[in-house]
Amino acid sequence: MGLDAMYLQAKRWGGSVRGGPIRDFKGAEKGVFITTSSFTPAAMAVARNSRPYRIVRIDGVRLADLMIQHDIGVSVAATYELKRIDADFFADE
């Protein structure tokens, strides 16, 4: 993201994040707003129209995907073995 100042805000919301917190978040040229919840359409619009600022939004679903992808805060609960038919075993000799 370069040498510009970047803000990061991570919160555990009880409900969806509205436009107000996104609007209040402006200040740096770039920022990442993370929530365990989701963003309302109004919050998405505020972030999209926040030029020249760039606000990346990460909601709870995306956060969980990133945690799984990068093995952060997760552990393996089960491992499954996938088998296939060995056609050579049944081939006539």
C-alpha cells in the first residue's frame, strides 16, 4: 500500500455496520475496516464513494475465509480420506 498512512479498524459488531462508522473512518488515504458482522448497503455506498480515500471492507464471512486460508486462529477438526476404484486391480490378466 505504499508509504502513505493507513488506518486499520477492527470491531466486533452486534449488528450490521452502518454508513456512519465508515464515514467517520475517513482520514487516511487508505484504510481497512474489519468487522465480524456485515456492512449495510449504505455503508458499502459510503466506502465506494469515499474518493480520494480507499477503504477496504472485510466482513465476517471474508474474515473467516482469510483466517482459514492463512491458518490463523483455526485448527484441523477432522481429516477425510478420499478413495477411488483401482481399475488395475480388476483388469483381466
